[in-house]
Amino acid sequence: MQCSPLSIGTTSARKRLDKVTPMRVLVIGSGAREHALVSALLADPSVSYVACAPGNAGIGAAVDVFPVRADDPQAVAALAAGIDAHLVVIGPEGPLVVGVADAVRANGIACFGPSAAAAQLEGSKAFAKQVMAEAGVDTAQARVCTDLAAVSVALDEFGAPYVVKDDGLAAGKGVVVTADRAEALSHAQACFANGTTSVLIEEYLDGPEVSLFGITDGKVIVPLQPAQDFKRAFDADAGPNTGGMGAYSPLPWAPANVVEEITTAVLEPMIAAMHKRGTPFSGLLYAGLALTSRGIRVVEFNARFGDPETQVVLARLKTPLGQVLLASALGTLADLPPLEWLDGAAVTVVIASSGYPESPVTGDAIQGLAAAAGVEGVQILHAGTTLNEQGEVLSAGGRVLSVTAVGQSLAQARERAYAGVNLISLAGSHHRRDIAELASQA
């Protein structure tokens, strides 16, 4: 449903921000995360209309999509006004860091997503470390380095395994964890060559990783269910870091009180610290954590829903999503009843194009989508896809599809997800075959 962008003044967009039913929602982004958000919003009976910009082939088959750049604040704000949106939901980190949420709010429209100032929790890892120190939140020790000489000293200080992070946004691919000092130094050099002014060298955190999302209005934070994602490109955590190759939820191996502990020790102190700074954080605070031998440690914060964890978390959410996101935007989360969750589990497997993550190949036809979607419990969420003139679905990015399945158990959800994956054909594509394998055997 491809639509032309609208150009209208902002006056018509100004409306009283109150609980809205039926609600019109504009989702910003083009990945599988946004497809999951669109699908969840369409399932909410209080939502009457959903649109997306710029969207992808799968999203466009379900809702109106508009060819507006996600990182153009004024264009997004004008589009929201033009379609009479009551709520704008921003998916990716890039638009948040450049101030799209600020522009939307300046037009008098409710927005789910932090301000540019608050989004620096993801936009700068050094900034996040500073706020964590103020909040008393435990994280890895780190050194901020502005040249290779400082990097070299820090690498020797912490020792192997070496953890090197680009300070800025890098689409999930700015981190290297390696036992090879030369590789660590080379990654830092590449970060500087790509224009970053600083890199972080961190101590290595042992233990399994957990992703926990918290929806917040800047005062109250409501945790979602935890998930685990798989960052490395290939089975057994081999290969380079990616934006994420799969995820699952729940986590049968995690302590029973892990959500409460993380909320109390991490999420709530961070929200309080941001409010004290005068830059309240409203939207989605994503905590990537390691359950180490010394307790919970923060690996990173993101300022938006994670991809691919969103696909499995929203697949399990029973509470309609629209009014929860609106309450975050309006500062009324405290008025909502507790979230409800479906029994069972969810698994998502990412199908990536040939050459991903270094040099993804695009433009190849994708076959078998209808057959895969016909598998019980399976939903096909598009990421890097587009349509050609003949209406065929083509690959248009590195991560092409998220095949997401629900089941009564993790093992059943996993079996269904891979049954769907096996019905899809894309030349040269690859996917991990071990998503949730160990957890499903627990």
C-alpha cells in the first residue's frame, strides 16, 4: 500500500493529548522490529488505523506505507500531521538520536520514543557510562580512548578477552570481543577511520546475556518479559557481530526473580538519574545485561525496541499494545493495569542475505513466503525486502526476514520456526541453526 508523502502545515496536527479510541498510529522504520510493532498494533481493538514510513514489502502488504526518510524530523512530523496520527511510534535508533521525537512532539502529536537528549543513552556509550555511575548501576569497567596509543594502553590494562566498542551508533556491529590483541587494535583503528572520535575498551563480562525492555513515561517503568538474542553471524557464536540473528523468550535458565531484580537495580535507577539530569527518558529503555559470577552487570543500553528480541517479546504479549505505548507518551503509565502475557514461548530466526554482515547481496527473489506463513504458529516478519514491478518480493538488505513462531513450549516454538525457515528460498542466504537450541533442552 504505497502512498505519497503529504505536505501540510502543523496547525491541523495540534490536538488535545488524551486517551484516544479509536486511535491512528504512525510507525517509523523499515525492519522486522517495525513489522512486529505494526502487527501488534493492528491486533489492538483500540487502534483503527496504522501506517508506516518508509516500511518494507511485508509491512506494505498490511498497511499504508509512505516513502518518507525515517531520520528526517520535519518530514516525519509533517507526515504524522497529514495522516491525522494520534501517536507516532519510532522504531530505529537513528531517528531518535537526530530528534525525530522532538519534532513530532513540537507538532502537538504524542510520540513513543525519547528526545534526542535522552537518546544519547544509546547514541554515546561514554554518556551511558556516566549516567550509570550517577545512578549507581553496575557495569563493566571501561576506558574512553581518543587515539590508538590510549587504546593500546587500555587493552593491556584489561587483558584478554578484549572488548572494543565504537562510542557511537553502529547498528549492532560496532563491538568486537576477541582474544586476539591485533584484531582488537585493528577494530579500534577501523572505528576511528569511520569517523568516530572515541572508542571504549571494557573489561570482559562473563556469564549469559539477557535483554530486558522497559516501557517508561519518564517516571514509571514497566518491564516486559526477558529475551536472549544471538549476535554472532554463525552457529556456536562464530563469526562477526551482527544486528542479531535470532532470539527467544522466555528464558527457562534465568533466576525466577530476574525481572524484578533488573527493574530495581538497573531500570528504575536509570530513569531516576535521567529525570534528575533534566533529560527525562520516555519510551523504551532496553538493557542488555550479563548475569556474571559477581551479579548483574549492564553491557549496554538502547533507546528503543531491540531487533530481533522485539519479535519474540511482542509475540507473547497478551495486553493490547497501542494504549500501553500511548500511556508512555502521555505520562499515564501508572494508571494502566499490569501487563498480561500468553503462556508458552516464542522463537525467531533471522534469514540473512549472502555476504551479510560485511557485504550483503540484494535484489534476489524470495520464494516460499506463503508456505512458511502457513505453518502453525508462524509469522513472517519482513526486514530488508522490497517489491519489483512484477510484484515479486526481493531482498533489499542484510537481514531480510525474521521467521517468528509461538508454541506451548520453547521446543515446539523452535521446531515451528525452523519448519518455516526451511520453506523459504533466497539465493545464497544464511541463518543460524542453533537459535534456542540449548535453552529448549533445559
